[in-house]
Amino acid sequence: MGIMTRESETEVSNLDRLNANIARMEELTKRLVAALSRRKLHDPGLHGPGHDLYVKAATAYVTEMMSNPAKLLEHQVSFWGKSLQHWVEAQRALATGQPPEPDSELPADRRFRNPLWQTHPYFNFVKEQYLLSSQTIRDAVSNIEGLPEADKRRVEFFSRQIVDMMSPANYLGTNPDALQKAVETDGQSLVDGLENLIRDIEKNDGELLVTLSDPQAFKVGENLGTTEGSVVYRNRMMELIQYAPKTETVHRMPLIIFPPWINKFYILDLKPENSLIRWIVEQGFTLFVVSWVNPDASYADVGMDQYVAEGYLAAIREVQAITGEDKVNLVGYCIGGTTLAATTAYLGKTGDTSVRSATFFTTLADFKDAGEMSVFLDDDFVDGIEREVAEKGYLHSFFMSRTFSYLRAPDLVYGPAIRSYMMGEAPPAFDLLYWNGDSTNLPARMVVEYLRRLCQGDELARGDYEVLGHKVGLKDIRLPVCSIACETDHIAEWKAAFNSFRQFASRDRTFILSESGHIAGIVNPPSKNKYGHYTSDAPLKEPLAWRAAADYTEGSWWPRWKDWLARRSGRQVPARQPGGPGHPVLCPAPGTYVTAKPQE
């Protein structure tokens, strides 16, 4: 009998491992089919734009082709010529073994960082042809004439979604990183990736939503949302958290933060070093934060009035009772800011002077131009949502998570999917992404009212938005106000936030433009000295003119806002401990609503 060498033993071992992984993948495929079969039926309007959008685009394209055939021919000839050139260069690269020169006219793309995208003739040809085709599609769509601006924006957005989806990096056979790892691990990376895929589909009842962060790495109340405080009031809509003081004295007037109810409040308290909640307390303010309930079908009839009455007005009333103060300062974030605008307009209309000042984080109150979000505000999507919630009683958090993810699909959909499903990597332990995946349901009546009346009807900006029986508008806001918008915000576009804010009738208005986006521009602690901000005393007339004349300051806007808030918060008084007579401590922060899972 021959003696088996160490090399041959290794080859046999690798072959055994490969065969075992192939068998494992066959088993997992059966589990995948079972997971997909659990997919529930939802209104088709939730999954894409209506067919009328494609009909409008096709009609405009054909009309332009008939009226200006030379323009279409020029585009086609240019595309054919460049495609032929790439083909010739690929043949030359195969014959000589020399990689072709990159096309200097095509932008650099981080999806193609692996050197093989440039040096290997096959991957290089696939990449270059994709980039060329992508650019041709973008040019063709952007040059369509005869479409209304809103429709053109939607066509451009959904065309980009298709182009992003078709990237060769998204497919195993054309992704050199995934193929290399599959070979190096004898298929183990593909097994791990398939298990990750099945886990995500099972987690979402047959729907696919990639897990962005390690779900086991964080627990709210243990390593997220840990600032010391107590729940001092609870009703069916919210828990009111009062944070323990960290200074001997505090400003007399308390501060209440109303976060968006689309997500959880602990984005402002991820960890001590970047916690806005902790930082505010350390600056000597008595701070209360609202933690919204995660609704189920029993909340179907809860509308915007209930959020105002049982959320905003209830919080103001209870904080006044706890602190003994007649006036409070308020903060609203995103949709929490939109509803804060409606609430302060209502207070102004009814003559209630309980609020000393209001601050708005990344807030839209005029939806004439809602930025990238506007592509989801047409009747095709809103009709679908209305039909869905009429049947279910609420809009499942899955749909809002998916919608926001596709606003940044390469970063929040395809990139994570490649790492998880094709590379077989575990999701990273990233607190921000963990929070991003911890979204909430929306009550049926509220979501329809918000979309129909505020977004589509723009009733608050027009002055005929009804709050608790009173028609109000932005001109009814007259108290001191501050707005913080974010330069690269893809949800509340800063120019739209500026245009919303300048309609307030307040004499005391301060606008701050932070660098970065919807989250990083707000969660921007001074200790990081990362993102700067812009301020100006110029009149709030036109956003780009204001921005051109603004002064730039390095570092966070937090200290500037603290000084603004302090001037409107009264003298120093002894620090207040959470609760008081009539308001016993119900439980420690972060409370129970933030971790509760609603009944499906």
C-alpha cells in the first residue's frame, strides 16, 4: 500500500469539507423554501410605484424619440461605440495578459475596490460595462423632457434603484471577493451566508430585510440607553422619563424632548460618550424625555390628535406638576418636530403660554418639497398604505425600515447583504445600526392622517391643519424657536427644513446648519470635534443665499444651542430628583415601552 503524503491528506480533508458544505447547503435550501413560504400577503402598493409612473415615463420617452430622433440616436451611437471599445480592450487584455486602462470618464466606485476588478480581464470588463451602462441609463432618464418635475424625480430615483440592484458586485458569479472566500473556505462562507439569509427571512416572516448589526451585542438598558433616570408618568401613548441630575443646581425651566415615534428615543442615548441626553443633564438642565409606545392593532383609531393630547400636552402638564414650573422648553426630532410645530401652533392659537421656547431637530413642516422622501408620497404608495392599515390596523415597522434603507441602498441594503449573504460574515456590533433596525409600528389612523393631511395636503404650511378642533398653521408659532438642520440629510432635506422654519411668525428665530446627515449631524458630541456647523444673523429668506453668507464654526453645535437654551431657561435652582408628590417612580429608565414587543 502506498503512503499518503501530507499534501494528499490535506486535499482529501479539503474535499471532505467541501462535500460536507455542499450537503449542508442542500439542507439549508429546504429551510429557505420553508421560510419563504411564511411570507404574508400585503398590499402590492407597498412594494413599488404604480404602473402609471412607468407609462408616463415611456410615453415621454417615445414622444421625445418621435420629435427629436437625432438626440436618441446620438445617445445610442455613443453607448454602442464605448461598448465596442471596451470589448476590443477586453480581447486585447486576454491576449496580452495586461489589464486595460481604467476609463477616466467613469467615476470611482467603492463597490469595486478589489484589485481584480481592474487587473482581471473578465471582472474588469463586467465592471466597466456595468458602469458605462449605468451612466447611459442615468443620462437617458435625466434628459427625458415632457415629464412633470415630481414624476421625473421619481423616475430618476427608481431607475437608480434598478441600476444599483444590477451591480455585478451583488452577484456571486461576478463578485471576486465572494468567489475568493468561497474557494479559500471550501464553501464554508456560502454555507454561513445562506444561514444568515435564512435567519433574516425567518425573522421577518418571509420578507427579506438584511440585519445590519449583531442582535446579540446590545441590550437597551444595559449597554444602550443607560443614562440614570426614572419613568415618572405613563399613559397608553408614552412613558415620561425624568433623568437624574448631575449638577448641584439646574436651570429653573425644565426641558422635554419628543423623539420621533417611528424609531426609539435611545438614539439620543446610545452610549455615554455620544449621549445628548447625558450631556444635557451635565449642563445643568432638568431633562424629561418621552418614550413612545410601540403600537399594535388595538391602536388603529389613534390619530395625530391623540399624539398631541396624550403625548405632547400630557407631558407638558405632568412636567409642570412635577417641577412646579409654569413654563417649559421643548425639543422635537424629525416627525416629533413636525408634531411639535403643530402643537406649538395650537398653543399659540388658543393663547396657552406654557411653552417658553421650542427647538426643532431635522424637522419638515412644509412638505411642498420633501426631498428624496417625496418619491414615496404619491398616491400609489399612500393608497397602498391606506389599504394595508385599513385591513391590519397598523403599519408594520418592516415597511418603514425598508423604505428608509432604500434611500441609501448601496450602504444599507446591498453592501450589508454582500457581507452577510455572500461573504458569510456576521453582522458587526454597531450601536447605531442596531438602533436603526429597532423601529416601531405606526397606528392606522395616524399614518394616514400624517401622509394625507401633512405630507400630501401640506395643511400645516397652508394654515388649515386641524388640531383638537382648531385650524392652525405655521404663522401661529410665535414663541422663541431654534432649528437644527443637517447638510446631507436625506430624510429632512436641509433647504426644505429652512423653508419650513422661516414661515414661523416668531420674532426670535435661530437657524443652525450642521454638517453630516439625519443622525450623525444631530448625535455630534463636542468631544469628537468631528462635524462643524453654520450660523448667520442674515434674514431667513432663501436657503442657498443664507448658506453662502453664513459663518462656519468647527465642532459640534451642542454648546451653541446650550447657550441659546440657557438664556431661555431661567435662574439656577437646587437640582431636582426624579418624581415627587403624586408622581412616584414607576421604574428605572429606559422604561418598559422602549423594549416592549407589540402583539402581531
